[in-house]
Amino acid sequence: MNDVPDKLETADILQILSYLPHRYPFLLVDRIIEMKGDESCIGIKNVTYNEPQFAGHFPTRPMFPGVFMIEGMAQTAGALCVASKLAQKARPKEVYFMTIDKAKFRRPVGPGDTVYYHMKKINNRRNMWWFRGEAKVDGVLVCEAEVSAMLVVE
């Protein structure tokens, strides 16, 4: 049985900072525009040219690294896990990224793009969570993967 309310919520950057330990330059989700209980969410990353990775990836054709999109998916899913635990009055001490499966990179992403991380829960057992993610720019699939996380609850 799911004790988490089944309604749409959002999270601004301050809420995300309270959910995740990541900080600049490695916080890769700017906002969560939709959280449906603990089942799914959509996070946003606004890709800008002044981010440090573009100095070397690649100077003549800046591309947002694919592994950053995977990390952004994991952070979006992690924020959903923490928010759902807080709704149950349990504060996770840590969130650990455990696995990446079925990762595929479809199109390059660059400065000026807004990446939407569409995360959907596949399963949840005790402190383990599995998600399927799709990263999209202008509605076009640019990356997909399955990720899992483990929450350590106090």
C-alpha cells in the first residue's frame, strides 16, 4: 500500500537543495515541475554555456556530457525518494546511486537547451528504489536509462 499522497507537487531549487547533498557545479537539476506521489516526477536542467564542463567538452562544439544527463536523472529520482520519505515523516540520512542499466544516448545536448528528466518508478522494496528515466529536449528523446538508489534512513 502506498502511504504517499497521490497528487502533483513541485520543488524549487531551495527544496531540491534540502533534499540532495549536491552543490555547484554538480547539482544537475534546477527545478522539479511535477511530482506524483512517489511514482513519477519531471525535473528540469537549464544548460548554459558558462558551465565549467564546456571549457573542455568540447571547446569548438560544446556538448553536455551524457553522464551528466544520467546523473541529472538520478538526482531527480533521488529528490523524489527523499520527498516521499519526508511525507512519511522519515528523513533519509544518505541517498546512494546504485546502478545504471540500459543507458542510451540519442542526440547531443548543448548550451541553450532545457533538459526534462522524466522519471518513473519501476519498483521499491524497503530502502531500494528503481526508476526508468527519459531525458528530453523540446519533446525529443536525447537519453534514456534505468537507475537505482538506496536510501539510508535514520
